[in-house]
Amino acid sequence: MKKILPFILSIVIPVIGFSQADSVIMGPGYANQVYYSFSNGEVLSSNNTEWDIAFGTGGFDTDIRINDGFGAALYLYPNGDTGSWNTIDTNGMQNWLPRYNSDSSWNITAFAAPGINHPDYGWGIYNSTTHEVVGDSMYILQLTDGSLKKFKMNVMSTMGILTFTYADLDGANQVQGSINKMNYNTKKHVYYSIKADSTMDLEPVMGSWDIVFTKYQAPQPTGGFYPVTGVLTAIDNTVAESRGEDVNDAEWFNQDYTANIGTIGSDWKSFSFTTGWELQDSLSYFVTDTNDLVWQLYFTGFGGSSTGKAVFNKMQVGTTSIDKSNVAVNTVSIYPNPAVDNVIIAIESSENLNNLDVTVFSLTGQVVYRKVINVVSNTNLEFPVSGWNQGMYLVRIGNDENAIIKQLIIK
């Protein structure tokens, strides 16, 4: 493999690029979700109105989302668990609080609220004997057409088979659905329409897109949730918002990066009843893409619900990773990432390595942590980060001329 350029120079000298104008069209009423790659442009536009729930496809991914941008809402049944399936009582439902997906993480969903931890995954409990997740909660699901269904997850098997049951509130039209999520494991989600009793394939392959233009629910400053149209980022990308700074003066390496998928969000625009849609001044975003390139993004136009057209400029301005070197390391994992208190760097090598340099830099090039270690097969390096500033850091395994580079986010 190629050796990298000296590391410090690579992160403080921006890559010279040219601003490119582009646009996406979500259609009237923002009916489509549009997946976009900074390097390759629009990847896929798919109908965003017909699905009701979406399942995470990873091997032990228990995430279940609802189509809250188009009216879906989820209610946890407060009067019992799955054993109450035949005796459901919806009196007082008007006082139940609906549950929506988080706009900050793909992994926090209406079915799994914040604070859910193993072995309780919200909709079900992990069975340590069978290694299945067995459903134990019952829900009322409001579909995108406004109709109500009772819904329960049955089981997520070790083979990736998801089974679930839904029916009218009176028990009529009961259906047991089943999805083999491993058939879709190159995507982040597989979708399902309860209205049509059918599975839907609506996403491009993970790694092929960086941001998605879509409609979703977002929390409001005054409380509650409201449907908005905006931009969410892919799960492995990070974003920094530069607000109040001229887009031509903002520097990518002097920003606080976050893994919050809703950082771009919807507030780059606002609506005035006298002038229509207005764009925020002096606002741009820096996004690390799936190739570890850094792009500056700022919006120049918005067509509203009549066309769903968003117009923007993009420019490649930097990189957070240079070609991997020939350091004799098989894998490097950093967890938790994002981190709050402590970080573990797990290094796996097929041969023993002596005096391996591990250095953590801020994006301005400041060394914030350094340790020289010996690696024997599998080695874990743990260190505290609770006193660090929030944002993105770069972890270098090796030396300036021959290194592996990883990102680390501190919350």
C-alpha cells in the first residue's frame, strides 16, 4: 500500500477544490426521500410515503423506525404487555403520548426510546439461552393513512428472521409478517408497508451515500414534535455546523464535529408568510463522507412543498484520512465512539509489534494524547477523555510517514 504524506501537514492544509452547484428534487409534498453522495451526486430517489415501519438490518440490529414524517405515530400500550393482545382497551388513548424516532441517531427509534440497554431492547427482551430477542411489549401504531393497528414483535431469531403480528384494534384482519433482514444487510434498513402487507426495498447500499433529503419528525423548542423536511447524515459520517460565519471564510479544520445525524437538519431555511421560503445567512456545514473526505455544504435555494427542490453548493475542502499504510495491523477498533468518559483502542495484529506509536490529534494538529505500546496479537489501550473538548479527533496508529488514521468523536 501507499505511504501517507506527513500527517500534520495533511490535516491543516485544505484540499483545493471548486464549488459545485447541485440540487435534488423530493417532489410535491416531499413524497420522495433522496440519497446523495458528495462525490457522485444523487444515488437514489425512492417513494417515502407508502412504508409504515423500517427494520435495522445489522446482525444484532434491533432498531425499528416508523414513518413519522408522513403521519405514523407509535403508542406503547400502557395497560398490559403482549398477553393483553385479545383484551386491548383504548379508552383514554387521547391522553397517551405518541412516540417518534430520534432525529439525532439512527439507533434511537420510536420502538426503542433513549436509555434502552441490553438485555431490554424496548420492544423485546434478549434471551441468554436461545440468543433471540423475544417481543414483550404491545403497541398501537397509527399508520400514514391515519388508521390504527395493534402491533407486537414476536421474535428476532439468531438467523436474522423477524416475525411480528398486527391487526385491527378489534382483532380483525390479523397478519403475521416475516422478514429475513439478512437479505438486505447491505442496506441500513428494510421497509415494510402494513397497508399493503409487503416488504419494500427503498435504500441504496450503505457506503454509497452520505446524506438523505427526507421528511421526519423533529422536537420543537416549545415542546412536542413537528414534521419537517431536511437532511440527515449517514451513520458513519460526522458533521460540523458553521453558523454566523461567511461561507467563504469558514474553515473545516476549526470546527466541532458530531455524529448527530440531524446536525444539518431543517433549520437552514424558514418560512415567511410575506416572502415565502428564506435561507439562513452565513451558514454552512462540513461533512466527512464515506471516503473520509471533508465537504463544505451550503444551501442557495428551496422550492417548498410544490416541488420539494433543494439547491445547494458543495466543495471538497479537506480530508481526515490518507491512504492506509503497510503497518502490520489487521484491524483497529475504537469504542465507544462517540465517547464521553473513556476510550478503548483495540488493535489486532497477526504479528508482534514493538514500539507502536498511538497519537490523538485535534483537527488543528494539537497532540492531546500519545502512548508507545507493544502489540501482541490482540491489545487494548484504554485512556480517559472526560476532560477533553467535544468534537472530532484523529487517532494515528504508526508514525507520520506510515500510519493508519481513525476518527474519534468526543461528546
